[in-house]
Amino acid sequence: MGIPRVALEPDEVRITELPTEVLLNLLASGKVTATIVTKAFLRRAGLAQKLVFMNLQILFLALSYWADQLCDRAPPRASLDSRQFSG
């Protein structure tokens, strides 16, 4: 999916998509710092959290609408008055 490429900086995308071995070599050689790597992964995780929350809100709205439609179409239910059960 292209959302990280749009929402994150190019370096953040590159860092978070590197294989572990390559990332470890970059850290060991000092070409990137642990702070930069940590911030990149935190920003990507934050973006993912926002997207999941947004999808849950959309799902909740859709399910609420669906439930309202079912309630509007359902026939009235009989009362559970005890007199209905007396013999």
C-alpha cells in the first residue's frame, strides 16, 4: 500500500522497509543512529494506528446504520407481559 510513501519522509520509508541484517549493518557502521531508526519506526507505527482507528470508526458507522435499518424493518415484537402466559 502506498500510504506510508505519501505520509512519511522518504528516509523513514526506506529505513522501515530495510531487511533487519541491512539495518543492523547501517547501525553498526554509524551510517544511521538508533534515534533516527526509532523515530522512523514510531512514526510508521503511529500512522498505522491512525489508519486502523479510522477504519474502525467507518465500520462502527456502517454497522450502526445497518442496525437502524434492521430495527426499522422488523415487525413489532409481542410484549412479554405475564398475562400472555397465564392459562
